Amino acid sequence: MTAVILASLSLNGVIEGWLWLPPVILTVGSVSTAMAVIRSLGFPGPLIFVAGLLALVGVLNWQYFPDQSILGVIPGPDTPERVTLLLNNAEDTVVSQLAPVLPDVGILLVVSATTGLIAVLVDTSAITLRMPAASGIILLMVLFPAAIIKTDSIGIPAFVAAVTGYLLLLAVAQWRERPRRTAGTGRSSEGHLTWAVSIGATALTITIMLPLVTPGFDSGLFPQGSRLNPWGAATGLNPSVTLGNDLRNPAGFGRITYATNAMEPLYLRSSTLEDFSGQRWEPDQRLDSRRAGIEEIRAGEPISDGSPILTTITTQSFTSPWLLAPYAPISVTNLEGRWTWDPQNLTILAADGGSTAQQSYQVRSSIPTLTRELLAGIGPVPDGEVPQAFIALPDDIPAPIETTARELTAETANPYDKAMAIQNYLRSEEFTYSLEAPVDGGYDGNSMGVIERFLEVKAGYCVHFAGTMAVMARLLGIPSRVAVGYAPGTPTGNTVEGPRGEELTEFAVDSRDAHAWPELYFRNVGWVKFEPTPGRSAVPDYAQAQPLPPEAVADDSLTPRDSPLDAAGSPPSTPATSPDQSDAPEGRDGSGRSWAVTTGMLLALICVTPFLRRRTRSAHRRRLLTSGTTIHNPARIAWAETTEIAADYGYRRMSSDTPRSFAERLKLEAALDGQAAVSLSKLQYAYEIEEYAPTTGFTRQAAGTLPNWEDVQTVIKALRRSTKLSSRFRAQLLPHSLRNPFQPKRKTWL
């Protein structure tokens, strides 16, 4: 019981506060007590296990379903309906809130049930099956939520608490068995210590190695600072605006394509965040007012007249219950599953647990026609015209936020001028778009504290810019919300034929295009998009600070991955330097120092192993190309080295890439020019000749296509210059090419 409760302390930070702890203690204590009583009566092991499960059901009924239960502990006929309701509430909490989530009843039910079941399994393993050392594997399940959700992972205090619980469990088991021969087995109970040491050593090795070989782990050492990043591997957009992990992924994932007959690229909106409690923006699903029938959507909010457009969207592996669509949708067709739409914000949500994965659908929407003159002539919104959810703010707003908003708009007269003053301030040279701004301590978020910190450091990404403008707008009486989705993305160069033969221009987006932007409400017009984030997408014509020539507007980057994200942002944090051995406490003995040195050397060796393997492979290929001896496939060796190093820096080949398409994309994304572009073209052409035309009689020597190591180095040096410092460190210490080496179509030794 104690071991499970101590391990569960890691949930602090996953769930807000400590209100979840008493139900966990009650549940685990009831289960453990019931199993101990049944065991003391001499019942066999299977019945003890069943007794634990029955006790778990009873205590859960007593805590969460007393009105639906018989005698308060036996499930009644209405219990399944109540269980379904609470589980749905828990799912909504997970989907709509940013950790730490609020401890509502659904979350408490899930946590109590999970820890209670783990207590049953630990008791069975440690006592009934007499395998206490192996029960540590079960205890690790309690640490898993913290490992994948909390910014700093499990953390040292929680990890120490879990280890303490495990050691107590081993000590009690050792005391129960005592150092004597176990009857009938001929095995000493002291074997528990050997098992514990073996399992501990294995677990430590895994926790050290796992971050090095598994994509999605942030830098750092377990259990502090090395957390499994599920958003780095998942392909959905979390509507609670945890976009920082998506944007910091250098390779991008969750590719989506859309084709449209609009005159310019489109924002794809997923959901809107409206309910601001001071700690988080949250999407309000409004399940009781949503409407079915997405084939015809009639807005409950005013929408300025505009041109109807057609967009076909292919989601591929992107998974989300919220449907991507350009604003404002008027119909959606060819979509599988049951979907509903919200009249207040026109978001589209799956109604049957469905998702967007592997869908290809058509959206007809209306692009509003907006001008500066139209918006500048609109007065304040009267009371009662917009629901309170779009205006409400908490009472304890930090003074710097309100003071800044008032000072910026002191000389403005109408809502449009106030909105422009805020946007112009956030897009000014004082602010920097940066993914490397301080993200520790909850900076990856949009609470009032984060906004106050953002206005101080003046560096952040779209979440901070959008949330700040939305809060300031509400302070000035302008209804606001934050839209979550994707910036316009990049043209693929392809055209798609629409359902009626229309010619549609195709674009592609992925996680690097994940974006948040504010929408402000104007009378008789509706919700209007603004763009306060510098370097992200294009500012609409009506929101330009002043009229600009067309070429200047076009240069406002449509692709955030090409913008200088960190020109003036905070430098990437560097690992803290270990204290010198001379500063160690005097009482530390020689064996402790020896253990520390040995451990440090082992960790250092583990850390540099990927670097050494990568350098060894490169050195071997360099010797092959520079030795002067005739080798069978020099172009393939040079191309393999070039593409693998490019992947290490974040420029990875797609399965559909040809050598030529990859080379062209690499030149564009890495901004290769001059000699680097020439060398890359030479390597690509040599590889094509060697791979696809080896028997034509057209000699590579005559064509001048023999590759050389200098060309490879020229390209690699250019890639290194175009990559951020953090990505260069990752390329050296965790090279992607070790896990995914170059694979030619025909198996050939490199």
C-alpha cells in the first residue's frame, strides 16, 4: 500500500493541487486491507486476488456512485450510465485542458481506479506470488503519466519517493521471509535482494538509454528533464494549445494536404479557445447546443459577405476529433462518421468518437470581404450581443497586462484602432518570435502568469502572441477568442481536379505549421482574424499597419519554418556544469567518490557512443572515396553520406522522394546556394547516373560526374550553417541516421 501511494505522488503536476490524493489513499488502503484480511483467514491466492478486485469495485462505488449503487457498494442498474458519463468528462478534460488538469470527478475516478488496480497487482506479485522484486515493474506504471506529461518529467522528489516505496516493499518482503530456506524450494529468501539489484540495474540502463534511441524524448537525464514527448510522435493537434512541442520538432509530422480555388493560401482552423479562467484557454464543446447535418451549415453569428470557395482536404495520419476547415464553412461533404457543428463558432466536432484520420473531404466556405474602412467605421459591441464567455476575464489580472493595454490604446477611439494598436505593438521590433524562449516552469502555456512573463521577456511563439492580444482585447471591451489550427503551409506544385472539374492548387502543412491566432468580434461583421505573431503567415490587407506594395506583402513569410525564429530570442539553455569534486562534503568517503566517477564515466560513454558511431561511419566512407582505389559505387557512398547528414540536421527524405526531388527540396528548405547548391546537384546527378544508367556505355568519367569528398563536405558545412545551435547539438549527439540509415533500392555494401 505504502509503495503505491508514494509512487502516486508523481501525479502532482499532472493533476492540479492535492485534492486527488485522499481518494487515492482511501482506494489503495481499502484494497490492501481487504486482501490482507482474506489472506489472514487462509484463503488461497486466486480468492485473495478476486477479493482485491471486489474491494476495488466496492470502494469506487462508495466514492463515486453512491446514489446508483445498492447498499452504497454494489453496482446498481444505473451505475454503467454514470460510469460512462464520468469517463466522458475525463476524456473532455484531457482533450481540452493543459496539464496540470483540474481534479474533476471523472479524473478522480480514473486515477482512483488505476491506482487501486495497481495496488491489487502489486499485492498479488509481492505477497501471493512471492516476487516482490518484480513488482517494481508494476510500480513504474504509476510513474508513466508524469513521464509523458510533466514538463520536467517525473522529477527528483517524486522519483525518490517511488524508489523509497519500492525499497520498503523489498524490506518488508525480506522481513516476512527471513534469511532461511523457503520450504520446498531450496532457495534462500535473500535472493530477493539479488532480483532487486538486477531489476534496478536493468531499469536504470533502460532509463538512461531510452532517451538516446527513442524519438520524442527531450534532452536531459531521467528522471529530471527527460520526458517522453507524445506530441512529437502523435499526429493530432492538441486544442489546448500545447503547440510548442509541435513547433520545436525540426522534422515535422502529421502531413496534411489541401487543394483550393482560393486566390491565396488558407488558414485551416480546428477549434477555438474561449473560456479563460486565468490558468488556461479552453474550448467549449457546447454539446447541448451543437447541431447535426454538416452538409448545410447556417451560422448563428454574422459573417461578412464574401466569395464562396472550394477546398479539398486530405488528412492522411492526422488524428483529431476536431475537423480542419477554412473559416467560414458553409458545407462539408464526403466525410465519414457522425459530425456536429457549433452555431456560435462554426467548429466541427466528431459525435461518435470518430476522428479526422485517413479522411478526404470537401469544404465549401465563404471568405469574408473586409476592408480597413469597413472595420474602422464600426463602434463598440453593445452589452448582450455576444455571449459572456467571449468577454469574461478573471478578477486577478496582473497589473502589467492591463497597464500595457491601456497605454497602447490611450489615443484610439474605436475597436478597430484599439485592435491595430495591440497588433502593431506585438509585431514591432521589441518582440521576437522564438521557440527557444524560456519554456521551463510552465512558459509553454497561456495563463495570466505566462502572459505577464511574455510581456517582460518579449520573446515567444504564436500561443503567447495570440493569447496576449485576446486578453488585451477583452480588457478593452472587444470580444475575443483564440483560433487553433494551421498556417497556410507550402505549395506542393501540384493541381487537383475538384468534384465539378475545378482546378485546385495544392498545399501541404505539417506540425511545423501548427498555429494559433486571435479572432475579434465586430458588429454586423462577425469574427475577424488578426495576426500579431511576427514571422508567421501573412497579415491580412485590412490589418496592415500601413498600405504596402504587393511585393512587400508577399515577402511576409507564409512558411514559418523559413523565418528567422530566434534572431533575438533567449539563447538555448545549456546544461548546468557539474560542481567540482573539491566542493563535495568532507564526510564523503573514497568509495562514494569512486562510484560517482565510475557512474559519470559510464554516462559519458553512453552519451558519446552515438557521436562516435556516426563519426566512424563518415570516416570509413571518406577513406573509400579518397583512397585513390577503384570502388564499385562511389556515387552511392557520397549520396548516402550527404542524405544521412541532412537527416541528422532535420532535412529528411520522404518515402516518395526521388534523388532529384529531394535535392530540390533540400536546396529550398536549407536555403542552399552558390557552391553548396552546385555540389549538391553534382552529387545527385552522379548518383542518378550510377544507380539508374550503369550499363549504357555513358561513362561517369567522361560526363565529369565522379563525386568527391569535397562536394560532400561543402554541402554538409552549408547545412550546418543553416541549422540552429540546438539542432546541431542534436545532430551530433542523437544522429537520426543511426536509426534510419540510407537504404538504396538494391542492397549494396557502403
